[in-house]
Amino acid sequence: MDKVEICLTLHFIIPQNGLNVNSLLYGVRKNMPKIFFAILKALFNALEEQTIKYLRTTAPSRFI
């Protein structure tokens, strides 16, 4: 089984005043679909690269 490492950078704008735990959790919850799809996209890209590498090593003249 192969390992995949995903480096994901998130940018949040945090206000100077009026920050509480609920508003912070709300901001994270609001962005969960974007975070989820970024991880999913990275996993599919890694799987594609892994498959391409495997196919090129098993049949180098067939896949260019």
C-alpha cells in the first residue's frame, strides 16, 4: 500500500476584535466543502500519477 502526502494551506481572515470560538468554528464549517474537495482532488491526482507511473514501467513502449 502506497502513502500519499497532501500539503494543504488554508487562509483565514481573523478579525482583531470580537473573535470567539463559535465564529471560528462557523468559519471552518462554512469552508468544509472547499477543504473536502481540495483533499479529494489531491487524492485523485496522486492516484492518477501513480497509475501513470505503473503503466509506464510495465509497458514502456505502449504508454508515452
